[in-house]
Amino acid sequence: MEKPDTIRSYLEAVAEQIRWRRARPVVTWELERHLEDQRDAFAAEGHENAEAMAVAEMGDPVSVGAELDRMHRPRPQWGLLALAILLALAGTVLRVWLTADWDTYYMDVNPYKAALAFLLGGGALLAGYFLDYGKLGRRGGWIYLGALVVSFLLLVASPKTLNGVRYYLRYAVLLYPLAYVLWVYACRKKGWLGLLAAMAGVLPLLWFCQYAPSTLGAFLLLSTGTLVLLVAAWQDWFGLGRQKTLWVTAACTGAAGIAGVRYIFRNAYTSTRLAAFLHPEQFLDGAGYHTFQIRSAVSGARWLGQGSWNPENPYPLTVSGSDSDTFLTTLIHRLGWLPFLAVVLAFAALAVWILLRCLRQSSQLGKAVVLAALLPLCIQSLFSTAWNLGFTLLSSPFPLITGNTSTVLDLFLIGLCLSVFREERIARDSAYDYHKVRLPRYRIKIMIQKV
């Protein structure tokens, strides 16, 4: 092979040795910066062939490319993948098993639909896992606008359930935190206009949450959005200075939070729900029915095995909605506390594992994507656990365990988290920026000398 004498030809020769296509632009970009710096140093010393000298000093491009190929490969996430699949499989099997002898009134889980949902969820997990999350960052604005368009179409087309909830839109809102975080990322480096646009971007999504309606979706969006905005201010995403941005963001999000809390507690539904939570026996014909049934089911639960039912309960010995939001109550009543704790602790282990990996990420986009996917799942698990123990403030499906469509979405979000970890060796925010910002130079020369 003829030795290249220009930076461009040298980079092309190196890139041919790198098998992972996503790594090529990142590695060659960093190598180009290094070669340009060396060329400029030779030119400052008066050398006429500075570029050729810089290329010659770097060494054989095949050897350099082979070493870079060895260092820049995907990092498989077998443990996290296996744990997520096992949880989803356990949820599918338990739901079909524990509802197999119910009559149609209590909506026994269709085993074929449950199996199909598990297979689709596995596909969604792999789709998120192999997705190039860097493209999400580069197209954050378009993804946000697409979410608005799709939400409008679903608002018009979604059939209403018996409770007045628009069936398809209530699932779409679970992806709003991710769409909003990508919108915030798209507003980086745009000064006060970018900060204002980032804060205002939450309003259209909240409007769709209101008309879904989905109190859970609104809470997930606001909590995740607030956290990511504060992180963005701390890291000075908007280029206004950390302290100034942090104060403005904290003041605005705090004021919005106070207004939201006042709205929630002035809402008639919230007042009724709180009253039913405190005294469910007084609202057995309405909001207190679920609370009374759940507490009756768990009050006689055993550590292992079938529990007893509250003899003072005049209603059927099955909690309505046990195939979905109150499935964990059924699990406690029919199998005992130990299986329930095993399921909850297994998901907690998965969430903590992902969170610890998230904190180690050097990419701002990577951290933002993981937080946007993980935080809603954690909040859902907390609300679902509380609901199934009789603290019925806000119902939610437990991630990976209850629901068909929600399980597919949960697996996709987890797969997206794992895609960040899979590509952490090539994670460079500068490669995804709209404005090129030079990072500390990759020490390629030192790396070659160690070989």
C-alpha cells in the first residue's frame, strides 16, 4: 500500500480499518484534529511540507487503524438485556397464569395477545438497543414536532374508553418525556431564545396530556422535564453562564410547580380521591371502591401462598382491574408477599444498575436520553407499588410486568438506555453539536506508543 502524504488520504486509509461504521466519523474527526495541530506546529517552525511530515510522524495508517478498531467497538450489554427480558417474560407468564380462571367480567388476560406483546416488546427492546441515539440528538427538534403531529392525529382518531380516556393517546404520552428532553437538547447553544423555547416546549405536550386525559403522563412529563432543565442549566447548555441560567430555571420551574400543585389540589377529582384514600368505606359506590378492595385483598396476604379475604367485604373476591393496574394486588393475594417483593426488587435492581451506568457517561446527550427513559419508568413503579398496597392516589402500570402496549413501550425505553451504554466508547457530544466545540485532544500518539 502506498503511504499517504495528505491528511485526507491518511484518514481514509485509517477509516478502512475500522469495522464499526458509527465509530468512523468520531475517530477520524479526533484524528484529524490531532493531525491538523501537528501540521500547524511544523508549519510554524518553517517547514514547507508540514502536512506530509505530520502524516509521516503519525505512523503506518493500517497499524493505527487496526489499533483504533480494537479500542472502538460496541460494548454489549448482555446482563441488562437478559434482566429486562426475564422481567417481561415473568410478567407475561404471571398475568396469564393468575387470571386464567377468571370470568369475562374481570377481563382475563388473553394468552395469545400477551405472547404477541412479549414478542413485539423483544423487538422494541432490540430496536432501541441498536438505534443510533446520536441521530436523536441531531434531529431533536424534528422529533419533537413529529410528536406533536402524531399526538394531534391520535387525539382525533383514538376511540374513548368507558372512562372517557382516549385509548391510543394515553400510551403516546408515556413517550413525551423523551420527546421533550430531545427538544431541550435541540435548544442548546442558542442563548436566552433557546432557554425560553426549551421551557415553552412543555406546554403543547401538557395540553395533549389534559385532553387524553392523563394525569400520570402530565406528572411524568413535568418531573422529568424539570430535572433535565436543571441539569441543562447546571451544565450551561444554553451558553448563558451556569449561575445565571440555574437561578432563572429554578425560579421558573418552581413557579410552574407551585401553580401545578394548586391546580391539582383545587381539582374536584383530586379532592374526592384524597377523601376516598383516607376513608374508603365512605365512598364504596365511587372512588373508595378500589381502595377498599385492594386493602381487603392485601390485609390477609401470607408470605407465601394464597391469602385470605376480608370477611366484612360484601363485594366479589377479586379486585377489578387486576389484569392491569392492580395486578400486583392479585400477585400478593394469590402467591404471597415474597413473589411480590421478588418482582419489585428485580425491577429496582435493573433501575439502579442503569442509573449507576448513566452517572458514568461522559456524553451530555447520553445522560439526558437515559434520564428521559429511566425516570418515567421509576416513577411509574413507585405509583404502581403504592396503588397496589392500598395507597390509591394515582394508578399506573408496573413497568415490564403489567399491560401489553405499555410493556412494549417500556422495553423500547430500556433498549434506548442500553444503546447509550453500548456506544459509550465513541460518545462525543461535539460530534452531535450544531456548533463545533473542540474537546480535549484524543491522545492518539500516546496510545500508539503503548502498542
